[in-house]
Amino acid sequence: MATLSDVARKAVVSKMTVSRVINHPDKVSDELRNLVYAAMEELNYVPNFAARALVQNKTQVIKLLILEEMDTTEPYYMNLLSGIAIELDKHHYALQLVTRNSHTVGSCDGLIVTGMRGEDYEAIIDKLERPVVLFGQNTRGYDFVDVDNENGIRMATRHVIDLGFEKILFFGIDLNEPFMYTRVKGYKKTMCLHYLPEHLFFMKNSSHAAQEIMGRQLADNRERVAVVCASDRLALGVVRAAQSYGLRIPEDVAVTGFDGVFLDRICSPKLTTLRQPVIEMGQECARMLLKKIDLDGGRLGSHIFQPELIIRASTKRTN
Amino acid sequence: MATLSDVARKAVVSKMTVSRVINHPDKVSDELRNLVYAAMEELNYVPNFAARALVQNKTQVIKLLILEEMDTTEPYYMNLLSGIAIELDKHHYALQLVTRNSHTVGSCDGLIVTGMRGEDYEAIIDKLERPVVLFGQNTRGYDFVDVDNENGIRMATRHVIDLGFEKILFFGIDLNEPFMYTRVKGYKKTMCLHYLPEHLFFMKNSSHAAQEIMGRQLADNRERVAVVCASDRLALGVVRAAQSYGLRIPEDVAVTGFDGVFLDRICSPKLTTLRQPVIEMGQECARMLLKKIDLDGGRLGSHIFQPELIIRASTKRTN
DNA sequence: AGAATTTTTGTAAACGGTTCCAAAAAAAGA
DNA sequence: TCTTTTTTTGGAACCGTTTACAAAAATTCT
């Protein structure tokens, strides 16, 4: 691989002139600039990022840590990734992916972290002494980007109440997840406000689990019911269970999901869901992080996005 | 950030000793080793990857270039990413993501490339003079990992022929894609072999497009028909169209998909599909690339995976 | 034209590690 | 005990780029 010195030698100029042609082309005379360009072309010169990183103490690399224990091949994460990539590309930063299998985290200019639970990773991250933005969680003194989980579920619950449902179930995932806790709160508060009894069910985030639990509910009791779900996967399971019992959606069983990333449109009937603008949220993460890097640390505040209640055939027939 | 020299000073040893503690701990006496560990701990020492990369001419970074024009937030790509990450983690390599928006590709030890079309990117990649493995395409003199597209579609087509279908449509995507070309070939060869007439349709890769085109077909003619689709998305559209005409699946209309990553299990009825082992393919990509890096270039041959024909309710009722 | 200013180019010293080799210390052999 | 060998430690140079400053050349001003 040709180095800057090789280019300098070929163009018969100093290393500095070559460096300047790369970084401040306008500070070099036309004549030399063209000589240098020609030499670079001829030698297939590619700048060495490590050398630059070393002297500037700037890697131009942002790491995304996806640390959740659940299935990270969900479209949700690809959207996040994509949003971050879009924004980083604009600012000439590279995106590096770190999963919970990774041995080391290593050098970078900043981190976006999602699914961090427990102190271990906090220590690792703090040690790096780099700006951090959390995604989808609110921990101690970190800046973060999240969706308003509580208000989302509140909107969904109110929506089915407005449709005249009186028995309303909540299907949730592992209660230890902080985002789950706030979703439950949204349900509880709304039910309380309308003097309605709570019916909480927790399961793992799979349509099968939801289908089975909903199946058991319907076996006991076929009264008109709405199910507010903590994810589109769960909602899909509820839909399946209702269909297998020959019940009409949304007349007999109404269902709402959460995420609005992929499943909601694929499902039939299409799901009423709380759309998280995941791509935009990813972009905002990247923007915040880059700003923190520019400002050389310091808190920046956080950004909470409102989910959008998208009303579709699983709760309301539209003609 | 503390440097190696800082640690050396604090432990009252030479830089070399610290470096050795990091890279060959057994070559250092217990006494000094512990002194160094203590100093590292106290100073929060994190090694500087750029410095190491510079002197070793080794970044420990692999870049994944996802260059397709289509929607790369598909679960398919996340699975690929995941497979690659799993394998790279094992060998202490970092994974960096490059999309077609990226301004530069930059230094790395090797590249995995998918969706490269045209000469522009080839030139960029060649210039880096780094080992490359292509994913899902077979171009000139590159090593690659792919799925046997032709044989896959051949299996699907034979499957519906075996089920007694005589009118068999093929729903494909943009014919310019090389993988599409071989899929069409699989259909044509099989149809030819059984003296059956070909019915080819091309559209963009969306369920809506497939639904509309299938709808038009059914409007004209309701005879028993099988549709071999080039993706699960298209298959989903076909299913929808058939359902909207009140036709029975699989008795009146049989459908096969391709990919088997996510949609096939979500769809109702579940899809018969050609499952690509995308995660394993990603792992194989990474393994091949790392081997090429170790072997310092040179061709290594390619790896073509067989897709698995998964027979489900969209073609055959199972009880 | 000659001094003052601006623009263009070059030199030397980092940046934080590792490689290569030499020196010192410890262990083994005579 | 004194070499010889092995193990442990350290010194200097270097990786490819940029930063900071100095020198040279070109331009402007008086």
C-alpha cells in the first residue's frame, strides 16, 4: 500500500504538501495540487485511517452496542441501525456494531447503547470515557432517546374504551424490562381513570405464547373483549387465537399492538398499533451523539418521541 | 486517557514491559506483571487501537458493504449481519457497516460485499487491495457465498408439479438482478422438462404488487393454479389475492415463496418456502474472509448453500 | 524599488503503540 | 566457582499521518 511519503516522492513535493492536498486543497497551488493528484492516482493511494486517528486522537468511529438478550434479528433493530447509519454517513463517521458476544469494546469517538442491563457494561462504557447516548432506556445520568411508552399504551387503551369495550386485557412481556414497566403503567392509569378492572398477562415476546394464552381466555369466556398488547408479535398471536375460535375482528375481539415496524402491515387484518418512528429515533441518537462529541462531553438532555396511534382493521372497521 | 507510557511510569517499568503484559503476560515475571496490572487498573488504561493498527498494519476491522438499492431494513439483512457478527466476535474482529450512502470506504482488513452492481464500487474495492468475499452474487474473479437459486426454484416447481398442478405461474422481481436470472432459469428448465407452458410475471418486490397482478389473473380465469414466487413477499401478495377471491389455499391456489427468514411463519396460512440459511451463510462469509486474511490473499473457492424446501400449508394441507 | 504583508511550501516533532535487538539477571552446566 | 544458556527487562527506531512553526516565494503597499 502506497503511503503519503510515496506520493510525496513521486510528485517531488514534501509530505506536508500531500497532506494539505488531502485536507485543505485550496491552500496549495494549482500546479502542485495536480501533480499530487496524479501521483495519488498512479500509486492507488488510500489514506491510512489509523495514522490519522492516532495523531488526531479521533477515530471517526461510532459504536452501536445492541446488548439485549432477545432476538436481535427483529426488523426493529435493522431500522434503528439504518437510522443511525443515515445520519453518521452524512458526517463521515463509520458505524461499528457490537453485540453482547463481543470480547472487547475498544476505541471509538462515541457510543449508542441499547439493552444495557446491570452494572457490568456500565463499567466498561464509563471506562472508555466517551460520549454515550442510550436508546430505549433511561438510566441514571445518561442522555437518551426513547419513545413515550406510557402515553402510547394510554392512547391505545383509551382508544378501545372509546370503542365501547369494557373488558380490556393487557398482554405484556417480561416485567423487569423498564420499557415494560411504563407500558403497564399507561394501562393501569387509564383503566383506573375509567373505573375498569385490570387484567394483566405476561409472557415471552412471541406470537405463539400470546396465541396460547388468548386461546385459554377464549375457552373460558367469549364475551366481547379488547386486548392491548405490548408488541405487534403478541397482537398477532391474539388475532390468530380469535380467528381460530371463529370470532370476528374487531367486533368481538379488538387488538392493538406496539412498534409498527413490519408485522402490523403484514398481519391480516392489519393491526392497530403504536408506531415508533425507529428510523428517526436512530437518526436523533446519532445527531445527539455527534453534538456531544463536538461539545466535548456534558449533558445534552434527552429526546422522547411520541408514538403514533395508527388505527386499522384490528380495532375499527374502515370502509 | 491514560497511555501505555503513563502505566509504565506509574508501575516504574519500561513501556516494553507494559506492552508485554498486554500481549504475552507469561513472558513477564509475576512481580512486575502485578505491578503493571495494578497501574492499569488505577489509571483506567484502555489500549489505543489506532496506535496498534498503525504499527501492525492491521485494523482488526471487517467492513460489510450492503449496496442494494432495495429496502435494506428487511429481516434478511439483519440475519446476515448477525451471522457475520457471531463469527467475527469469535476472532476478535470488529464489524463495520457501510451502506451505499457512505462517502468513503476506508481502511480495514477485509470486506464482505453484497448487492454490488456496476463497475464503480468494484474499482473502489480493488483499490483497497484487501481480501473480499461477495455475498449473494458471483462476479468475475471474486470468492463468494451464495444460495443455489436455480436448484431452489427447481425444487419448488417440481413440488407443485408433483401435487398435480398443471398451470404454474412464476412471479419474479427485476430480471436484471443476477440472482433473479438463475431463479427464472430453474423455473424454465423444470417447466420445459415436463412439457408445461411458461407463465412469467415480473414486478417489484412488494406484496401489493403481487396481490394486484394475481388479482388480475384471477379476474380472468379461476382454474386451479400454482404460483412459484421469487420471494416470500410476493407469495404473501398471492395469498391475499386468492383469499380475496374466496379461493381455497392450497386446493385452488398453491403458493411457494423464497427466503424463509421471517414472513413465511407469520403469513397465514404458513408459506411453503425455500429457506436460505442466512445466518450460517453470514458465518461462512466471515470464516472465508478471515481465512483469506490469514493466507494473505489468493483465491479460496466459493461456497454455495442449498436452500431447504419447507413444505407448509400454502401448498399442502398437513394434518 | 524596497519594505511589509500574504501566500505557499517545507522541516521537525509528535501521537501511542510494537518490533528488533541488546543488556542484565537468573538458571543451568562444567 | 566460572562459563554457558536461558529468561527477563529495557532502549531506540519506526508505523503514516498531522500539528506547529519556520523559510521561501509571491503579492501588495508606499
